[in-house]
Amino acid sequence: MSKRDDLIVKYAADLKDKCGVAADMALLTKVTIGCGPSIYNPDAATVSGSQQSELDTVKNNFLIKKLGLKDGPDLDKGIDAVLEKYGKSNKNKYRAVVYYLLAVHFKKESVYK
């Protein structure tokens, strides 16, 4: 298995164990590929739920630019809901898992089809 495949398996385990979600592996794979090389950088591979600049990056670069959503309070609520589901006290919130959960939350899986 490639390093990316290993990471996808790890992300699927996180979804199952920490979020209670059975991952759609095809979607998870596409979301992971969409994250690009950031998944291999320990700092960029995770999302800091307590850092506003990080949350703004998720909102602007993923929700607005990638998923095509309109800016508004719903986006912040969606991010909060996903981080709550993943576990706010969980230190390692993987970017691919957060993006996967956001795509499902906003019903934007079609962006990856």
C-alpha cells in the first residue's frame, strides 16, 4: 500500500472510532486526494479547532472555494457541528476527515463525483 492508502485507512478508522461514521471510501479517497500534499505534512495534515485563522482557512478555501457555498453564519455553524462531532478535545483532527465530514454535512458530496 502507498503512504496515501495508509492515511486513508487511518482516516476511515478515525471516522468510525471518533465520529461513529461508516466512511464512504470512494468519497474519502477523493477528499484525501483533494487535500494534496498537505496530508504528508504533520502540521498541515491537522485542523486546529481552537485557532480562528485555521477555521477561517477551512471556511474560505474549502467551503467557499471548493464546495461553492455562500459565506454566512451557516458555514461557521457547520464547522462547529463537525468539530463537535469529531471531538473538540481530540488533539489530532485530520484535515481530510474534517473536510469529509463538512462535505457530508453540507450535502456537497457531488463535488467529488
